[in-house]
Amino acid sequence: MKRIVKVRLYPTREQRELLREMQIRCSKLYNYANYLMRQNYFQTRTIYTEHTLWKIVKDAEDYRALPSDISQEVLKKLIEDWKSFKQLKEMEVKGKLPPHIKRVSPPKYKKNRKLNQTLPMNILIKSPRSYKLTDYGFEFTMPKDLMDKRMFILAKYNIHYSEYSLKRAEIINENGNWYVYISIEVPDKQAIKHRHNCASIDFGVRNLITVAVYRENQKTVNVYQFKSKELIKEFKYWDRRIAKYQSKINKGNIYRTRELN
């Protein structure tokens, strides 16, 4: 089965500018291919297959401005959008369109017509041959005119990536923060190894330590809590004592604590 893993990226300012440029290049290829798809659809009422579209645009400047694994995935995304449009169109003809959808339109261009600006889109990467998840970061292939090697970005995540089969990756910008969503192949339950005895620990304020112990032979989880009530009382007591003597020092112009009575 497939799952999606969210990885937080921490690019530098220069890397953010390069990522932004990559987004614009992806949008330009999407818009160019979308123009061809729209022209073909309005004339023949059919949509290109992914292979046919690739043969048409493979020599275009916008296609060659990106690594092949990214360009191919942008075209695949466009084909997916057109297939969704066609399905909705068929549902509209049959009168089975969901009530929240008022109008069915072909995929739009990623462009702000008022400002005449290309809108950035997500960076799609086809397979792990063009990207890599490491212990401390994420790296992927860049166009040679932007960088002569892979871009390495510091990353934060909590999965054992070596245990899974990585698939498609998608770099996105959410409110100024950068993330990469990676599709992973998770083995079926039958293939998952049985757990051994294990424990996890959590530190808190009211419950100083909480320990959960999984026992394989009993198939149970036992939870143990160590309260911090007495420690909090002790902390508050000494906090009051320290505040009392600090007040004396400030009011009495005392420069040495040994002068306190």
C-alpha cells in the first residue's frame, strides 16, 4: 500500500530563489503543453495520451529547461488534470455531476492574467533516481544552467526512509515554508515483522515521565506515570525563597550574599 510522507525543508535564501525559478519553469512547461492540449481538444474533442504529448513537446525549450524526470512528471500531472476534466464532463452529460460543482472547464493556465505573470506550481519529481533522502537532508537533480550538481537542502523528518520504497516526490511552498511530499510503498501487514518488546518515553510537566512498554508475549501495552507534584512544590518553595532574598538585596543595597541575615 502507498502512503505520503511530509518532509520539512530548510533552504537557504539562495536555494529558495532557485526553487522559485524551478517552480516557474514547471509552470511554463505546463502552460505550453496545456495550450497544445486545449487546441487539440477543441478541434477533435479528444485528449492526447502521455506518450503522444511527450513526442510533441520533447524538443521544446520549456521541456529541455528542466531535468527529464521533472519534465515528464509535469506532463503526467497535466494528463491527470485532463482526465479528471473528461470524467466530470461525462458525468455532466449524464446529469450525475456533484451539486458543489457548478461548471466544468478544461484545466486552466497557471497564470495571473491581470498581472500577466506566470504562477509558480509544485515541483514534481518522477522517481528516486533524480532525488535522494539522506540522514540530514534532501537532494535532487537541478538543470545544468542553474547548478552543475544536485541541490542539497537540510531537512527534518521522522521516518526510517531506508525501510521503504520511495516513489514520486513533490516540492511545495506552504505560506513561505518549504516541504517535500514523498509517496512511499509500505509493505502489507503480512510482510511486516513481528514486534519485540519495546518501550517509549515522554517527558512533561505534571507527569514528569511517562513510559509505555509493549510486551510481545502478552500483546499488551503497559503505561507507567511518574508524577511531578512533589517536585513542583519543592521548586515553588525555593523559588519563593530566592525571590525573598533578591528583594532584600535590591532594597538594602547589599553587594554580597554573605551580608544577608
